[in-house]
Amino acid sequence: MAYPIEALLRPAYELRASCVSALGAGLVLMVPGLFLLSRPWDWLLAGVLVGHAAWRGAAGLHGHDPHRIQLGHVIHDVVAGNCGAPTVV
């Protein structure tokens, strides 16, 4: 991620999506008539929603992201002058 603030807020959005999918799966299983689903289709939709909840939950709880910018390293490189620009000797 190119922006440090986005890297800090990303887990909250991933966990929110996970909770909504889990809630949707529970609703589909408890009240299948609300979504006008017959018996095999409600289980399929609930399974898809649970899978999505697990996927988003894992993304939100995953601590190490290789694309995540470490703010301390960026500040250290800027202060040290190692911004990737070629140095002329």
C-alpha cells in the first residue's frame, strides 16, 4: 500500500466486511424465506458468505503485509538521505 494511513485503517475495513458476511450467513440460515431461497440454495449462499467472512477476517487479522509501508523506515530513510536517489561521488 502506498499510503501509511491506509495501511493502518485497512484491517478495520476488512474486519467490518467479515462481520457483515457472517451476519448475512446467519440471517440466511435462520430466515431463508426472507431471501426467497429454497432449501439447497440457502445452504450454498450461507457457505459462500462464511467463506467470504473467513477470507476477509484473515486479511484483517493478518499482522504482516509485505506491501505495507513501515512508517519508521520511511522517516529514517528521509532523514538519512537514502530516498533512492542516486548519489554523486
